[in-house]
Amino acid sequence: DVAVDHSTHATGRRGIAGTVIVEKMVGAAAEAGADLPECQRVGQRVNAGTASMGVAFSSCVVPDAATKTFDIGPGEMEVGVGIHGEPGRYRRSVIPADDIVSLLLDSILKDLALAPGREVLLHVNGFGGTPHIELCFLNKLATLALGERGLQVKRWLVGNNTTSLEMAGASLTVTALDDELKGLWDAQVRTPTLCW
């Protein structure tokens, strides 16, 4: 999560939707017979080449708390939210979808510092309360924006894969790809949310 530089509660940054990418590729390596040290190498490699950031337009209600995790007014959005209902880095007025994509990609691409021409995977993740058609719209905008910045989107994942219950919002995740990682991503998978 590029919205968090340092955390006092965890080692390094918190994991958000990019964890799906790491878990899928490490799982594919394990299925192919990789031992634990090799799976660790793959996981560290994918993690180092992955960055995510999200925005929310509403809070969620964690069942045990039975109250919203933060209050947000109409016309506001929380930038840099976590996947467990944590508030973001800051709050601002709502902006158009293409500006949201630019806001998120600016931080993500600054963090990854990818060379022009690099192949990437784009994951547009909903937080649970965003319709799939809106996620597809963000995917189109983000794909075009990445192309304009010299990157080649070769793989996509769009959906509510890492949710915050009923929170309205979405995150973008970009993962740098090469032949090894494309092979791990493309490998057969059968889970409730990923199946190919």
C-alpha cells in the first residue's frame, strides 16, 4: 500500500489488494512443485514489483464494532484507505473518475519507478459496495492511462476480490511482469474468486 510509508503496527507496509497477486503467483509456484525457499523468493519478488492504493466514498461496519469505522460526508472521498475499514491518508472532495485514476497511479508509479515499455498486470479491486460496471470503467481508464505513461498492460483482474464488507470504493494495483511472472499468473487456478 503506497499510502503507508511506515507502520508502527506491522513490518513494512500493510497489504491491500496486491496480496491477491502475490498469493496467486506463490500458489502457482507451489502447485508446480517449488519448495518453501523458492516460494519465498517468488513472493518477495512479486511483492517488490507490486504497488496498490485505493479510495473510498463510504465506510464499512465491522460486525464486532457495530458502528462505522469512520464518518464521511456526501461529496467526500477518503484517499489511501485500508482493507479493514481503516481511514485513509487524507480526505478530499470527490473528483471525476479519470482524475481518481491519475491520483492513484501517480503514487503507484512513483513507487514502482518502472521503465517505459515494461509489461504490467493491472488489478482494479472493489471494496464490496462498488458495482462491477464501475470497476470495469475504472479498468478502461487505468489501462489507457498506463499506456499513455509508456507501460503495456498485458494482464487484468477486475472485481471485488479484497473487500471491506460494504464499503464503496476501489483500489488500483500494478504489478511489474516478466516471462516468469506471466507464467505464474496464467497457470491454472480454481478458487471461489479466481478460476481459469
